[in-house]
Amino acid sequence: MIPKGFDTMSLATLDLDRTHFPDQRPLHAVPDPDPAPPPTRIRAVPDGPEARGFVLYVGIDEAKAQASGTDLGSIVAALRKLATDLAPASETYAAVALAPKGSGGRDLDVVRLALQDPAALARHRQEQQPTQEAVEGVIVDLSRRNVTIDEQPAALTYKEFELLRFLVMREGRTIPRAELLAGLWGADDLEKPNDRTIDVHVRRLRSKLGAYEDIIRTVRGVGYRFDRHADVSVRHATTPSPDF
């Protein structure tokens, strides 16, 4: 019968102190009639729950057991006898963990996973998470003011980034050269720009974008436009597009 509160049951771990077992007597030995050592402390047990037993995972396969002159059944029988000798009122239950031949891994880890040990399951799930694959394409990070191309930083000048940012913020709209000049150059700039200045900066920007140069489109007789591709990602800052 499943006891009440089954869904709130959990596991804790033992703080084992080897000084409690100084003689390291074999499993079949009868315990000495000396006073019992201080009880081993149980971690992670808040007020309310009580300890009802414990699980001892034993990692060993048949081949290793046979090499030691025994077998799994004999080990289980010895452990059961030891539990009965130490505490006649104790109850025992044994289960064998099975795994496909040649599956590898530590025997103890296989046992803990097969018997649904929470800590082992959590670690296994973490190890099984897929590694992050390399991200190919262009990432325009407006908040950090940088551009990466196939995970490599693009060495854009300040003006080249400002040109790209200006176009990205107005994605899909063709920007006349005159608007680019007014938006990117101020009266205090030492450089005296003209339409050719814009064309030179666009050409340099495209050369640094490499295989992704066509994200900057030329609209003949008008200006330039930013066209996003599937392999282009834009990380916006909090500032909205100036066109809205």
C-alpha cells in the first residue's frame, strides 16, 4: 500500500564519518557488542520529515564480481544478512540495474540512473543538453555598437557603423543620399561630405560585410536601403525606429 504523502517524499544524503567504522570488518562479521557510535548526521532534512530508510547504490557488473570470486546474488545476500544482523527489524529490497552491452559508463552511474536517483538524473540531463552550435551570419548589435560576421568581430570605423545603424533603423525604406548626409555629418565635422562621400563609405562598409554585402541595397538614382536576410540578426537598443 502506498503511504499517505507519497508525492512529498524525497531523498537526503548521509554525512559519513569513517571513524564510526574503525575496524572495517567484513560484511559477514557479527557486530561487536560495544556501545553504538553516534548517529550519522543526515543532511537536507528540515523539521517535519523523518528518515525511513536509505538507499545504498553498488556499482559492479557480473564480470567484476566473478573476478572477485563472487556474484551479484551473493553480494546482495551478504548485505541483507548484515542489515538483519545490525537491525533485526529492518526490511530490505534489492533491484538490479540493467544496461545494453557495451553501453559504457561507470557502473555506479548506470545504477543511479536506472533507479532514478534525482541527483544523477539532473546531472545526466545537463550533460545531454546540446552544445551551442556556431552562429553563422551577421549580428548587428545596436545597443553594444558592434557587428559580428560568422562569430568574428567586424572592424567597422565609427562612421561605417553609424551608416549601417542609420540604415538598419529605417529597415526596408530607401534613404536618399541627401538624408544620409544630413543624418551622419554635422556642421562641426572636419570632413566636407558630398554624394561621392556616401558612395565611398557604403563601398567600404560592403567590403567589410564580405559575403553579406548585399544587405545594403543600391536604389539607382535615389540612395541606399537595408534589407534583412534570414542570416542577419539585429539586436535593437531601447530606442525605437525614428520613422514611427
